[in-house]
Amino acid sequence: MVRKDHDSVLQEEVSAANFAARLSEIEALMATQGRPYQHALVLAMIRRDRPIVRFLKERAGYACQFEGCTASIPTRGGTTYVEVAHLDPVSKGGGAVALNLVVLCPNHHKMVDLGTLQIDVSDGSKVEGTLNEQPFRIFR
Ligand SMILES: [Zn+2]
């Protein structure tokens, strides 16, 4: 593998197709160079995901999609604060594709990120499985 200089690594376009390779390049730089590269990685991920994140939040009506959730955090902008979670974590190769993303309140987002998640069904209308050994359903 040809070693790229730091600036060219940071300026390269990040796309779904090259994200895994870009991630490992930036992670290699982080290991030797530290936090500036971690910051660059986060910025690259946010830029890449922004259009689909906005689309999914709008489609969900800015409401948590976890079945039975009534969380509501009003914002000054007139919407409700929600987050978009990756079911398959970015750190394990999960992409910013619609079927890997769900709109959740902060509590459910953390439960999904930190808990024991098993997905049995994931399609265009719902995600079903168990979260911390309790059945759950997320409607898309
Ligand atoms: Zn929720």
C-alpha cells in the first residue's frame, strides 16, 4: 500500500464506496498523529450523512420511531429533537444507507448503541428483534 501524505488523506472525497478504506487511512493517522485526525473523521462522516439524515428525520416527522416512545424534546426551531442511529455501527462498516438508519430519541439511540441488539427483521417498513433481551419494534 502506498503511504499517502496527511493532507491528501484529509482532502479526499468520502463516499459510501470508499468509506471503509478512508476510515482505515484516517484511523492509521490517528494512531500516530492524534486528535486532529479524529476530528477530520467525524467531520467527514457528518458531511457524508447529512442529506439522508435530514430526509429521514423529515419523513419520521421528527418523532422517535421506537414503538411506544412518547419522548418529545421541542427545539427553538419548531421541530422536535431526534437523532439518527446506525443499526450496524459505522465503526464496524455500517453505512449511511436508509436501511441501516433509524430515527430515535436520544434515550433510544443510546439503548441501541450500548445495549445488546439482535435484529430479526429489517425491511423498508420496520425493524424487529430484541434489545437487552426485550422484544422491540421500530417503524420506519
Ligand atoms: Zn424514543
